[in-house]
Amino acid sequence: MDPGVYLFRDDEDAVLYCGKAKALRKRVSSYFSNQDRLATRTRQLVSKIRKIDWIVVGSEVEALLLENKLIKKYSPKYNISLKDSKTFAYIAFTKDVYPRILSSRKSGPKLESFGPYTDGTMRRDLQKLVVSTFKLRTCRTMPNKACLNYHIGICTAPCIGNVSQLDYQKQVDDARRFLEGDSARTVDALTKRMHEASMGMRYEEALELRNQIDSIRALSEKQIVDHEKNYDQDILVFKKVGEKALVVQMGIRRGVLLGKKDFEIENQENFEQEFLRAFYSANQIPREIMLNKACWTDEVEREALEGFLERSRGARVSIIVPIKGEKRALIDLAEKNIEANMEHDSALADLQESLNLPSIPLVIESFDISNLGDEHIVSGMVRFVNAKPDKKGYRKFKIRTVDGADDFASMREVVHRRYRRLLDEGAKMPDLILIDGGIEQLNAARDSLNSLGLALPVIGLAKKFEEIYLPDESTPRRFNNNSKMMLLLRRIRDATHNFSIGYNRKRREMKLREEFEGHAVPSSQ
């Protein structure tokens, strides 16, 4: 019944999996008995095991620490890999005489860091707000002359001696308090300055301060959970869905909700504990971790997990499963996020079943043609991955080969161009193509796919009756407009339409600007 760490190796002696156990013999033998009860991924692992190594240690905490070290050393294929977790970033101040503000993937002794922020958009908005409100420098090296930020009023320009070191440090101190969650004090100080500017008839300055106050309040409304917390917390909820396991992590720093991060991993035995160890090997460990369910068999195992995290953090860590009150409400909030993710999965599964698609349409690309008369004919393509917009995958097309407003020929052109390029690049094709339109637009898209030798699933969604057209079917199919599947398709179609209209509008504005500038009368010298 000794605790320790075991290593499963394949026929080439490579480490497949590294695990810890409070009773080595019992844990290792469990992989080879009652295999019908094992998850699919675990059965695959067992089928490849050719050699087992083990190391006996003195306690469960030592086993956890050794397991973590060996996972980092060998990167075993069947251990949970959370590469995504390394994308979390901090807002930080340098420790220069005149500190600058920046984003950093790492926290260290050379930086004063706040975070990490699991929501990148919120972090960027927050950093932008701090720069504009507290007028801190962002330049990597101090220039010899004032930069654009000074001229637009968002830096006090210590580079040209425009602010003393003492006054600049006050700006940093105010920004620090704000990033630590004390937005009320920041708002009070800005409000006082706004009234002083107004009384002094410096109305432009007063207006700027009012806008800053409004921005802080708007952002704070999205962030505040409980201002009275003076320690950091994390919420982690787990849910098994078939062969998958879904995880939502939400970070709270001194009462400020930083955002959330979603993970989808393959279901396997004890995935919750393994996830915790992998996640906190790459991320800041808070004082308190709240879970939606216990992932230990007894208190000894829970204490060992806490001890492992405390060794890494260098301070106390508590892991709890709230059953009522404010903390349970936070767990419920995180669970709602998992339910939302499951709704996306459900919509995609319904889409596959209803349209008899060969696979779940995880990647959907959608096209729309936009024109104004015979000019400015363009197309927009949006890309959804796992039922969510992938804006980096959006594409714009200016029609090249079609004269006049011919939507069908235009659709034929853009579909051909898109998938000709993917073929040339050897890139992965989408699981489903959605065309904004009826049977004619659908046939135009299909013609292009056929000319490229591609047999990709493609459908048309007509606006008038919200009908779905399928190739080789003269009669459209109708489904419940309020079903998850139809709501998702309409959301994708509408996003495509708006994206195309936006590109069309931009092209027209550029044309009008060129015409205006071409006819403008030069001013006299």
C-alpha cells in the first residue's frame, strides 16, 4: 500500500503515461481488470503498454510533486496537455524609474504583474483604459522627444521631463490600486478632478474625465463579483459528456472576475485531478479553489492535493466544494457556461442528424453576395468553429470576373476562389458550407465545388421562409425555427450578411472619397 508514481512505456520504451497513486499495486492493477469499464482513451493506452516502471515515495504529496516533474520531463501522450492554458497573460508594470505598462505572458521579479487574465478581450480593454486614464508610458525605450501618445493626451511624457518622477509615481500608484480592484477610489478621485475642472471652466478636460469615469464604471460592472474579497479565488467546474470532459475555469482576483476559459479534453479516469495538476503547473495558484464536485476518494487524498499546490504556491491553498450561499452561486454561474457549451454541441449534433451529414459540422463556412446596382459587388465569408465565430478565418472577396449584378455567377466565382486556394495550400476543408440564398445560389456554389473535384456538404438557407435547400432536392426542407439547429444556422447566416454589407459599405465609401479628392479644388498658397 505504498504511495508512488508509475510510468507506462510502449515497445520503443517511450513514456505513454505518468500517474501517481496512494497505493501503487492497487492502482496499476486496476488498468488491467474490468477493462470494459474503462474509457475509450484509457483502453487505447492499455493496449499499447509494454513495460511498467514505478517509484515508491514517502507520501502522497511527494508522489504528486514527482509526477508533475516527470510529466514535464517526458510530455507523455496520454497525460492531459493544456497548451491553451499558457496563453493567459498579465498586465504588468516594469520596475524602471518611470515604469511602463505592458502585457506579459510571464510574471517575474522584473515585473509587477496583475492577473493572469483568462479573457484576452477584457485584458486588452482594461489595459487600454488604464493607459488613457492614468496616462502611463507604453514605449519600450524612452524616446528623445514626445511621441503620439503625448500629443493625443494619453501620456504625460516623462521622456521630455514633462512630469516629475514623484508625480509620475503617483500615476502608477493610482493605476495599481485600480488594477487591484479598487475602482471606487479611482472613480472618486476622477470625479473630484472633474468638478475642479468644471469649476475652473476647463470644460474639455472635465468632459474627458467624465468619459473616463463612465468607462471605468462600465468595465467594473462586467468585472465586479465582491469588492470585499482580499484574496484570490478560482472556480473550476467539470462535466462528463460521453467520451469528452468539459471544464470551465473562472478566475477571481480580490473580488474581480477576470473572465473564463473553456477546455474540452478526452474523458479518462481521474481526469479532474490530472487537470488540476496540469493547469496549476502553468498558471497562478490562488488561495482558494472552488469545485463543483469532489475529485478525491477521501480527506487524505484532498489534503495531499492541497499540499502539492501549497508547495508550488509557497502559501496556503484550500480546495472546497460549496453547497450553499455566495460561493455556490459562483459555481452555478460557471455551470451555466458549461451548459451553454453543451447547447452548441447539441445544435451541431442536431444539424448532423437532420441533414444526414457525414460528420458533426465543427467547422462551418458561409458565403453571401452583396451589391449595390452594378457596382461594388463583393462577397463575405465567415467561419464558425464549434458553433462560435472564428473571426481570424473571415474572408472578403472583391468580384473579379463578373460584369453587372449577377449573384449566381458571383457566388460561383468566390466559392471557386476560396476552395481552389485551400486545395493549393493543402489546408483542411470545412465540414459544412452554408450559402445565403435559395436553390440557384446553392447550385452555383455546387458547380464550383464540382469543377474542383470536391464533394463537400453544402446547403442553402433562404430568408423568406427560413427554408433549407439541399443539392438534388427540388423541395426545400423546413424545421422548427426556434430549434437550436435553426437558431445556429440563422446566426451564422446573419453574421455573413452583416460582414458582407460592411465590406460593401467600406468599398463605396472608399470610392466616394477617391471621387471627392479627385474633384477637390486645391487651396491657394
